[in-house]
Amino acid sequence: MTQKDKLDQIFLEWSEKAEEISLYFKNRDRKSAREPMLYFLKRFLEALFIGNGYSDMEQDFINWKEELRKLKHLPINAEDRLHFVEEQPDHYQSFIQLSELFSEWQKKSVILLRRST
């Protein structure tokens, strides 16, 4: 599977599930939103590493904050925004942040992939 295919798979998965997560928040069901938010935080981190040329096996999500600093390409204020999502995954504002991060990274990764070919 190519780098582009891996990223497309992550972005497609997010687009298919984001509406469901949004409904949890709309219905004030923060408890149900927590698990998928943490899952997609991890998926977003995977997308960041893949977009920066790391293979799946090289990712260390236990120390993601330290590893993130090594990446050359990131969305604006990614570390702070991701920390916010990690600390409060069951808050609607975290969903908004994660949605924006996915959107920004999807656009940026397209540009990065075009430059690398």
C-alpha cells in the first residue's frame, strides 16, 4: 500500500465516522464520544507520520509529543491542539479541533505528496 493509499484510507475513515461522533456531542453523550475521539486522535497521528515519510512500524504513539517535534511538516500549532484533544477528548471543542486538523492535514498532505513525486 502506498503512502497516498494509507492516507486516503485514514481520511476516508474519518469522513465516514465524523458525523456519528458529531451526533454524540449533539445529543450530549460525551461518554460515547470519548472512545472514538481517542481512536481518531491516534489515526490522525498515524496520518501525520505517514505524511512525513515514516512507515507504520516506526511510529511511537506512547511518546508522540516527543516524536512530533521531529516531524518537518505539521499543521499550525499541531502540538498544542493535539494535546488539547488528548486531555479533553469528550469535549465538543476537541471534536472541532480534530476535524480542523484532519481537514488541514488532508490538504497539506496532497501538496507534500505531489512535491515528492
